[in-house]
Amino acid sequence: MEVLKAVRERRSIRNFQEKEIPQDIIDKLIDALIWAPSAGNLQSRKFYFIKDAKLKRKIAAAALSQNFIAEAPVVIVGCADSNIRNRYGDRGVNLYSIQDVAVSIMGMMLVAYENGLGSVWVGAFREEEVFEVLNMPHNLRPVAIVPVGYPSRVPYPPPRVSRKEAVEFR
């Protein structure tokens, strides 16, 4: 699949089929996450793959009752790792580690799409609750929730700003 085609055609999916994701595809998603670039190659990120129905419901509740999250066969929680502070200080914690998670998730979402899966980035959630539900170590901060599964409905593409609005050459 052409990368630009995947970027243009991937959609935010909030409706999932009740169909498990094969392990070989899960492995591809993991590879996409860990092979993404990172600040100083410190890879200051960790990802939780949640399949347990009870945990998914708790995550959905912490995500302001966005219950579609619990319907996905897999929910990925991307976390920034504050241990990056040792090399990059506060800028590493407050920016680089979050960028590391973001670039990992984008690559994973494209690999998911390439393999017939849908996903959506969820940023609206009560961070402290997710932290507690997953019993995370104190160096981790959850920054994104990504439900992944086979789409049962694909929405139309949303409008985009024009190139002129998005880009300025100098």
C-alpha cells in the first residue's frame, strides 16, 4: 500500500466488529510502535495492549464514558516515560516523550489500516484514572488511548483546510 494513500484513506473508527485480531497482525502493530523514531533514540514510551473486557470498560469510563472504546477488541494506551528527563530535562518530559508516543501511534494506525483495521486517537480522558486502572509506575504518563479493531462502519472523510491555510512558504 502506498503511504500517502493510507494517510488519505485512513479514518477515525468508532464502530467495531466483534472479531478478534490475529496475533500476527498484533505483532505488526507492536513493530510499528517500537520502530518509530524517538528523541535521542531513547524510546521514552510504553504501550499497554488491553484485551480484558473489564479493563476496557474502566478505560472507557475514564475516557468520559466514550463507551465505543470498550467495544474494540484491543485498546492501546500510549504512555510517555519521564525517565527521558535524565538526558533532556523538562523539555524531554513535557515535549519529546509526548512526541515519541504520537509518532509511534501514527505509524501504528497506518499499519492497522493497511491490515484492514480501524482505529481512533482518543485524547479526552481522565489521566489519573487511567494511570490507576493500569497500575502504572510513576515514570509513565498516559497520553493517548487508541481502540483498534475491524470497522463495522467507515465514516466519510472530514473536510480539510486548504494547502494555503495549512502551509506557508518563506
